[in-house]
Amino acid sequence: MPDHFVHTATARPSTPRSARRLDARSLRGLAHPLRMRIFELLTLDGPATSARLSERLGENTGTVSWHLRHLAEHGFIEEETGRGTKRERWWKRVEVTNDLNTADFRDDPDSRGALSVYLHELVQQYFNRVTDYVNEDWDETWRQAGTVADWHDLRLTPEQLKALNAELTEVIARYAAAPGAAAPDALPVVVQLQSFPRRARGDA
């Protein structure tokens, strides 16, 4: 399942999953550092209990439970039925793609703070994932397969940048639907696409 898309007009992967567009209320429900970290763990690693999450996050179980209920109230996660007990509830991400269009909140001063928190935390999560990969001990096969790269010499119009993002997204969607996930040497793979304009700065 794709993670959040922060965009103004990028193309959606051609997948059959349902999607919802985040509004001001749902944005405020998610835009909290700990809630976003909880949601990230449930997205990347699957269902967990508040006790398991609190151990990984170094947080009090009661605090994590409160944020889990908050995420559930806003439709981001749900209880996994048929698993656990009344005292140990399992939580999972709701199977839906969450789209956030920054243009929806450009003229809404009440949502500006939540949007700022969300964007900063999301970028921090992306940074942490790359840092973890660089610091972890991988065998040479995976080292040669992974990449951390950037291309800084492109000059594109807004229409060309939009088209580039759409094409890359379609390529990722094609691999997501390809067979091979059950292969013995297959591991979860994170693809982080970050493409944005840069203001040219002179020497002055």
C-alpha cells in the first residue's frame, strides 16, 4: 500500500485500492509526531498491540493507547477482529490510500499548523528510513541492489515535472503488482520519491 502522497496534482498509481482525500479534520487527527510514528509502524510492519508499540517507541503504554484510539476515531486504523483479548487489542492500518493535497489547506489558517507538523514529520520519517538503511549491515547483494541518489541538473516546466512523477508512479505500481513477492529472497522494499522545484540562487 502506498504511503501518504503529499502533492498538488500528481497521478495516482493504477491500483484497485480505495482512497480518501484528507480534509482538515482528518489532517488534524493525524498531524502529531507520536501518532504519525505509530501509523508508520503499523503501515510498514503490520498489526501490533499498544504494548508492542510502546516498547518500540519507548513510550508509556497508556499514552500509546490513547493515540491509537485517536487514530481509529479518524479512520486511519482499526482493531483487528478475532485476534487478541479484551486486555490486549491488536490494531492495523485501514486498507485505504490517504491522499493529501496541500492546495486544499493553502487558504485555511486553522489548518496551517497541522499541515506544517504533518509535512515536517513526514520528511523526518523519510530521512530516518534512509539513515537506517545506510547504518544497517546488509550483505553485498542488497547493497548493490539499493540506491541513494539524486539528479540535480534537470530543468523542467510544471507540466513536465507532473508528467515525470506520473510515469515514475506507474513504474512503481507495475512492480508492486508483479509476481515475486513470495520468493525466498524477497524483502519489503521502500521507494521514496521526492521531486520538487528548486529556486535558483546566485552567488550574491
